[in-house]
Amino acid sequence: MKVNHSFLSVLVALVIFCGTIIAREHPSIAISKAEAQQIKAAMGKYPLLDKTIAGYRETVENALNKPIELPAPGEAGGYSHERHKQNYREMHRAGLLFAITGEEKYAQFIKKMLDGYAELYPTLGPHPRSFKQKPGKLFHQTLNEEVWLTHVAIAYDCVYDWLKPPDRAKYEANIFLKMMELFAVEHHEEFDRIHNHGTWAVAAVGMMAYVLDQPEWIEKCLYGTKKDGKGGFLKQMDLLFSPDGYYMEGPYYSRYAVRPFFLFADAIERIEPQRKIYEHRDAILKKAYYSLAETIFPNGVFPPINDASKTMSIADIGPVVANDLTFYRYGANDNLLAIAAIQDQVMLNGAGLAIAKAFGDGSNVPDLNWKSVEFTDGFDGERGGLGILRYGSGPDQTMLLMKYGVQGDGHGHFDKLQFIFYDQHREVVPDYGFSRWINMEPKYGGRYTKENDTFAKQTIAHNTVVVDEKTQHNFSRREADDRWAERHFFDGNSGNVQAMSARANSQYQGVNMQRTQVLLKDDQLDYPMVIDLFRLTSDTPHQYDYPVYFNGQMVVTNVPLNTNLTQLQPLGDDAGYQHIWKIAEGAVSEPLQFTWVDGQRYYSLVAANSPEMQLILGRTGANDPDFNLRSEQVVMLRGNATDQLFASVIVPHGYFNEAAEISRDARSPIVSVSVIGHNESASVIEIAAKSGRRWQVMVNNGTPTDKEITVSFDGKNFRWNGNYNVLFLNN
């Protein structure tokens, strides 16, 4: 029998092609039919799942009872912007509800919405109010349009089989393919950019490409528009995270970036598991989420590092997605369940169902209990890092954070060696975060205010030393991008005494800086105490300003103050100083005592004095005609020297309850901090308490070592092993 090889080849190709079509069922990129059936069967059994479904139903039912609105493009953060955002949210939720319940009203809602967009979108040109952003058509920047398409891709996938082919053709031609062309062709540089904007672009196009079964688009999303691997999703996974998973822009933008990373990765895993996307770069997505989650304060709020909100938390939708998928793809963890308690919702897919089952009614879920941790920064892990020391557990945990990594691109602040102190459920020594009233249209359209550059990014806006009233790197981002701080040592495993140290030797020309912080708990202190040694060295004299921002109300200081009672002047003319009112000043002739009350606890800054040291009290708000800045308080030590060691402690103490009219131990238990000596080898200080307890703190200023160090000051020898030591002494 003669075999027709040509016919056989065609037949094999047809079988493969048909098999591809059959295998690509809908929905598939975020939820499968099997998962939808499992969720439907689980309704009424798991509170987190039920609460999520109820929230989705409420959103969509409200939308069903109102006319669909597709307003013309408008102001960023304005009504049109928010309406189109709400439209994609409603379609996304309606799609998942349709997949789970099969109720056609949800599919009909999506069809009606897409009918409107199919008419509107082809008529739109570039957004008229892009303000130097890459313009979308619905939104002022393509970023928002990419978020829109990412979520609508999930909705479209859920109703794909329900829609008639002519409708699908209309939506794809008039909306989806036009958007994909806009993102990947017209704005190809943004698409290939190694940045969270680029991540959203490839996720949006890639997820819709999976729905449309367009493998050519998938390759561009994974490897860049030229498919050479210099751009695209994989390169972003390689370069945006350190080997520890820390995201270079900081937690605020990481919580935004993890959403497209995990949504697109999960679509890839579902449709092309052979790519093993969750294993890429030693499971970098797992590390990315854990590094994000481990930065949070005990209440779930992210520390405001770089451009960041003061209120954004782990309950945001991006971390919800990442938390569920990390639990589902990488394995269970009690802290992920504790975070689910804060989030109070889950994804509506197999991952969300898994965590809802494990969570149950929440009665057996332990408190969040992250430990002290250090993250390397930079794609190679060689560009400084972020250190976090913690004491205690649960919501009462104390946390001390120091930043010593990379700049963070355009969202970075010039604040190497800055710190944040969290205690008593709040930022006690806070960071300003960004100057932005997000989505508040009257406040500069909800965008960053001009004070974000003139104050919030400046060094003086942070808890780190300022040299000669100048900002680090002279506020040059190009210079800052090429230089970073350096890790010195980190010890978060020593129980009652933990320490971290870092150096910044390229931020000010001719000035070397080293900051060492110790979190110490002693049974003679009510709460953990922060010990801070900030050492600066130079060949020439400089003015060194050591600011500590604080919340609450000043109580008392031992410095005689010259207070400006009738007329205020700015602290300086530039570099953020122009935005700080000079409230009071005084000479520090003995170890400083400065006490304030915040919440139900007193806090005292106790610091060693030096010749001609000045104390300055300030408050933000100067040169702010539009009242864009929050009113923040700062206490600052000013020294003029060649070499300077700022040695201080921040000690919580006492109790204050205004309603109960109770005040206890309002004065600091620490009476003094003194510098025994410091040189290129080491620094030694002594802290004295009212109780007679003394602590000698010794820090290595040389190369990190675990060997013995010996140093002599004023004829007295000090000897210890390793990078630091704290001696507990009694009079």
C-alpha cells in the first residue's frame, strides 16, 4: 500500500492544531472550569471565601442596577479616570462570578460593557492630559490602560465561550488588538523597559495573547519586542529583584509590581507549565513576595521607603494575589495565613480556595511573627541592602529599619543610612514618604506635588545626617543610580542584643559615613532601646546635621531654648531646608535629654554632646503656599567638625493615659550617653541609666571580622571578638 506522506503530514499538523485548540479551554489564564466548580461547591464552608464572593457580588450587583458609563478621557485621578478603573474592576469580578455561578446576568453585563468600549476606543487618540507620560487613550498614561487590559483579559476569558464569534471578533479588533499594538509597538520602549511599567505592559499583552491564542505575542512578552532576551518578562525577573527578592524601588512599588508578576506567571504556569516559570532564577517570585511581606510593620502597613504612601498595607490587592499564589504554588506558611487575616479576602481561583481552606474560621491562625531580617539590594545582591531588627511578636512587636541600598530609580529618595523606628503600633520615628495626595484631583490632579522633589526626596526629610545643608549626590539621580551604600554587618539572631551597620562613602564628596544601630532589651528597661552611632570622617571641617523626626508632643528638654515666639524663618534656602520652620534652638552643653509623648508611651532621645553642638527644633510647612506638606516635627543636633560621632539612644518609657488621668515615669530612665573614643578601628560609647546600670557599646569601624579587636582610648584598652559587643555593667 502506498502511503501519501504529504497527506499524512497535513493530517498530523491538523491533529496537533486541533489538539491545541481543544487544550486551550476557557477560562484558563486565572481560573479553570474545575476550580470554578470546586469554589461553587465550597460556598458556605469557608468564611474568607464567602466574604470575598459576597464582596464581588455586592460590587457587581450595584453595577447591574446603574447605567454603564464610558466617559471621555479626563484629568488623572478625576471622574473619568476613576470610572474606567471601576469598569475594569466590575468586569473582572463579573467574569469570575459568571465562571463560578453560571448566572448569565454577569456575562451579559460584560458584553454590554465591551459593546460600549468597542464603539468608543477606535475613536480615541492619545490622551489629552498625559503630562509627559506615555499616553494611553482611556487614561493619561499607558500604565493604567495596561492594568485595565490585564483584568479585562481575565473577564474576557471567563465569558469567551459564551460570546458569539462576531462579538469576539468585534472586541478583539476594536479594543484588545489595538491596545496590544499601542503598548508593544507604538510604545515599544516602555514595553521593553525594566521597570514596573514594563511589567504591567508585558502582563497585559501576554495574558490577552493567551486568551486569543497568539503565541507570537507571548514570545515578545517573555523576551522583549525583538525577542532577543534584552527585554521582556524574564529579564524583568532577572534585574528588578535582588537575589533575596528585594525590589529595587522599595515595598510601596513592590506591592504594585507583584500583581502583574504573579498574574502573568500563573497564566504561564497554567498554559505552558513546561516553561517552569515559578522555578525561574531559583524561585525568585517566592523570594520577591516573602521579601515584600517581611518588610511590613506588625499592623500590616508597609514602611514608607522612597516614594510611598504612609497608609498602604499588605491588604492591597497586589499582595492578596501574591500571598495566595505563594501559598498555593510554593507551600503553606503560618505567616501567610496571618497575613490573610489582615487581608480579609482571597483570590477567586484554586489558590484562593486553598488558603481559605487552610485559614478556616481563623481561630487557629497564629499572630504574624516575622523575625529580624536583612535583604541584599541590586540585581546582583552587591549593592547594599535593607536591615530590619525586631523584638517581640504579634501586634506589639518593636521594629527598627535601616536603608542602605540602591537609589530606586525615579522613585528613589536621597536618604542613605536613614532609619525608621516602629513601636506601640505606630511609627515613633517616622519617614515622610511621598508628597502626593493620591487620586485627589484638586491636589495637582492626584499626582506628585512639586514638594515631592523640593522636600520629600531631599536628605533633610529623612532620619539621616545631612552634610553642609546639601542633599546626597547634590540631588543628581544619575549620580545616585551609580552609587549605593554598603553593608558592614548584620546580626539579627542574638536575642536581646541585635545590631546592624552600613556605610555610605560616596554620597558626599570627601566625607565617609558609617551608621551602626543596636536594638537592646534589658530587664531594667520596660521596652527595647535603640542605640545609634553615626560616625562621619573627613579631611576638612563640615556642618553635620543629625535629624530625628517624631510624632506626638514634646514634653521636656534639658537644653535652654531660644524659642521663636512671634516670627518664624525657614531653616535654610535650599535642599529641603526651605520647607522647615525654625521653631527653637539652644546650645547643648551636657548630654542631651529630649522627651516627647506619643500614644500612651514616653520616648526620650538621649545623646552625647560635643563642643559647640546646637539643638534645633523644626516643623515642616515653610514655603508651601498650596499647603501640600503635612506638618511634621523634627529635633536636630548640629555639629561643626572634621570628624563627628553622633552617639544617642531612643528609649521608650512610662505610661500616659489622658482619659484615666494617669502618667507614670515621664522622665527618661537613661541619664547620659558619652563617647569614650572613636577612630578608624573602632568606636566605644557608654550609656548610663538611673538604676546604676551601664552599657558599654563597642563597634568595629574596620573590615568586617569575627576575630578579636583591641583598641585603646585615654590609656584604657577595650577588647572584644567580632564586629560589635555590648557589655552590661553595674555601678
